Amino acid sequence: KRKDVEMEILEYLAKNIYNVLNVPAVLEKIDKLEEIRLRGNKNIVLKFNNEEVIVSYKVTIKDLLETLEKVTENSVYTYEKQISQGFITLAGGHRVGVVGNAVNEDDKITNISYVSGMNFRIAREIKGCGNFIIKRLYENGNFQNTLIVGSPGSGKTTLLRDLIRQVSNGNQYNKGLNVGVVDERNELAAMYKGSEQTDLGLRTDVIANIPKKLGIKILIRSMAPEVIAVDEIGGIEDSKMIYYAMCSGTKALLTAHGNSLNDIKINPELQELMKYYVIEKIIILDSHEKEKIKGVYFLDKEKREYRRECI
């Protein structure tokens, strides 16, 4: 059984910070806590949904080092690779961003020394949050190559996680499908010591901490997925490999940044997918209200254009 969120997170903090935050004023709304930002010689900043709370206590460098030791289980060396990527994944899927003086070798960050700030991002599974959108992923019982578009902070990753689970387990629109997840930043499965911290479904295989283009190729060759799931397409090479996967008979469930169909059409990173009309559904999320759709577009295969669906 998972510990309560306050125990999962607060136990990683330096003693002084723990004492400051382990009070009723914080704990009574801990279920809404999204971020704990610690910056050297600056006030603690808490984010509760859309509310920001500035705590009077100023974080010391000693606090940061003590917190880092707890996060890395007193073995910073063991977590060097994660730190060089800018974050550490904790049990429960929570993530700690780490910034400071970067050690750069051959244009690659190999470590971060003199840590100056940390950001605890609290992970929460919201099972069922994809219910409002799941039916849009199917047409006559067949899964459609789907691109979900939303602005930063619109909940794309949380939504994608639940959709993967529902597609994998099966739902009222189709049987369960084998899903291959390329979790480049370890946000979807939140792998911790080889164990998934989130529920991505019965028929899901995850490859984490690997560039998308490599992860997709490995999954196609080794796991024969029926659906490939990728969060936030990040480059032309990613699009080319996704196109390769779809040409291999695999369907795709993808997300990307944007606010409109036009944003997608002019996005150079998506051109490889858009110019060949392989995306069958484009779903635009409302940037102002979660669990609300701004627009849905389907591919008219005869006219090779996207037409708006009634929502």
C-alpha cells in the first residue's frame, strides 16, 4: 500500500524544511500539492493547483545538500546519470528537478555540481480522467492513429497515462491491445529501480530513459506492439521513426504542444507525419479547462484533408 503523499514527499526533505512544512496549514491541503520549489537562499514556494504559496523560511545551501543526500539515498554517485538529465525519479513516480553548476563534456552534461535549486513535482494517477476522450480514439471499433494536442500544463501526460491504461486493458469500444510505451523522460511509467510506479495496463510494455527514435525501433523489433504511445513528440527524427512504425502496421497514440490545428500544420517537428496524412484523429484540448475538448478533427482519406467533428 502506498504511503500518504505527505509521507512520500516530506520524508525526502532536509530536517529544517520538513519541520516548516509538516504543519496543519500545509497538510490539510496536501492532496492539491503539485510542486515544492527549493532555491538556495530564497523562500520555499509551494504550488497547490493554481494557487502559489510562498513560505517565509529561506532555504540554505546546507538544506539543499541534505535533501539531495536523502533523495539519492546517500549515494549521489549512483544517481549521477539521472542528475545529468536534470531530474531524479522517486518511489511513487514523483520527480525532483535539480539545477546548479553543470559539468559539460563533449557537449553533454555529465553531472551537476554546486546544486542551487530543486523542484519536487508530485505525481498523481487520475484513473478515469481519460473517460471524456476515450471514445474519440476509435472509429467503428478500430483504433485510430491519434494525436492529442495541448498547451503546457493542460494535463497531456496525465491524460495519456490513463488512455494507455484503458487501451491496454480494453474498454467498451474495443478489446485490449498490446501497447508499447517509449518513456524517454520516465514520466509515464515513472520507473523506480525497475518497477513501474503507475498503472499503464495489463498489455503494456515500457522502455524508459531512451531517445524516442531508438525506443520505437526496439519495441517494433522485440515486442510487436499494436499501438505505440509517445508523449510530446520532440523532433523530426521522432516523427520519421513514428511514421516507420505506422508503416509497419502499428497504430500510434501521440501528444504534442499546440493550441490549434494550424499550430500542428506549421510545426516543423510534425511535418513527417502531417505531409503523408497518417494521423487519423487530431484532438485539441482546451487550454483553460481540464477534461474539456476544444476541437476534434478526422482525416478525410479521399480528399486528404482534416475535417472538424461535431463535439
